[in-house]
Amino acid sequence: MENVSHEEQLESIKAFQSTIRKSENALVNMTQNSNNTTLLQKRLKALHIGAALLENVWNHEVEPHSYTKEEITEARLVLVGLFPSLESMYTKSKAGSPQKTLLERRIKAFHLAVQAMDTY
């Protein structure tokens, strides 16, 4: 896994936390409206796994998470599957905008999580 500054580590964790919060809020709204939540639940689990593995790698912990190899593999596929839409939104966002900065951090965080998943 690439060397990542402490600042980038914090930004990546914040990016995951923000995405998790937004996904949890969306899940509540979708559940109230009786919408199908299977895909969102799958993404939310992948986000939790990605965040946990990044913290694991950066805190040099041996085995603090309880995820199976299969769960990590599935989470990796989910995160990789999000890249095209994230990159599309990034391309369409205005230069220097807060949205573009947020997307940069989110994309970086997801790439780092995928790298961490590759080590398991």
C-alpha cells in the first residue's frame, strides 16, 4: 500500500464517515418510503469494511476487524463498482468547487481502501 500522509489518512477516514452518514440517512428515507434497499445496504456494508480496513492498516493493528475474506472481497467489488459514477460526477463538477474537493477525497479514500483490501 502506498505511503499516505497523516493528513490524507484523516481526510480519507472523514470521507468514509461522511459517505456512511449520507448512506445511512438515505437508507432511513428509502425504508420509510418502502423502497428496495438491498443495493444501498450492500454499499453501506462495503463502506464500513473499507473504513475499518484503512484504520486497521494505518494503526498497524494485526486483526481488529471481524470481516471474512469473502466479505472483504465483496466489499472490494462494490467499491470498485462505484468508481465510474464517482469519476463521472468528478468530471462534471466545477473546478474549485466544494463538490469537486469532496469527490477527490472520496475517490482517493476508496482507492486506498481497495489497496488495503488487496492485502487481505
